[in-house]
Amino acid sequence: MDVLNLITVKEAAELLRVSKRDKIYLLVRSGVIRGFRFGRKWLIDKDDLLKWCEAQMVTNKYPL
């Protein structure tokens, strides 16, 4: 985990273009995405978040 690659939950929500942060908190607390609490804020590994996003992509086996 690179210190320069850490983002807050708010930044993660902005990156994913979502308004609710609950899902992001759930992903971090459940260990799906690496992160840690620093004071009152959660810091998330941006690479883990992007890898998780890629894993969620659905591929079309039958293109038009």
C-alpha cells in the first residue's frame, strides 16, 4: 500500500460518481478493499478500489 495512493471515502465516492458512501464503508469494513481508519477518516488504497471496480465489470460473451 503506497501512502501517496491513499484516498478518503469521499474521494472514492467522487471517483465512482456515487452520492452515498455507505457501500464504500461496507467494502472497507468487510475487507474487500484495503483501508484503515486514521482519526475520524477512513483511508482507502486507490489501486484496490480500481481493481475491485474492474472485477465487477460484466463482460459480454455474445457481442452484437
